Amino acid sequence: MGIGGISLWQILIILLVIVVLFGGKKIRNMGSDLGEGLKGFKKAIKDDDAESESKSEDQ
């Protein structure tokens, strides 16, 4: 038994259908866009933390 009652074969079939529908290039582009979004989010969190630390040191 796999994740939440879904077997490995069912997961593979779902992945195959997704690749057929969207194509490999589209999936790669979505993956890279997602990666860039996560990098931007992490950078914004770090910048916000640094800004709040500098404000707390000034007071």
C-alpha cells in the first residue's frame, strides 16, 4: 500500500497522464518557475528578518 491508499502503479499512471497532457518541456518550465518563486520567497523572508533585527537594535 502506498501513500493514503494509493499504490505505486496508480502514482506512475497519474504521472504518465500528466506528462502526456502537458509535455516534458512545459513541466520543466513549471518546475523552474516554481524554483525561482521559492528562491524569491526565501530572499524576501531573509530581507524582512534582517530589517526587523536592525529596527530592534536601533530602539
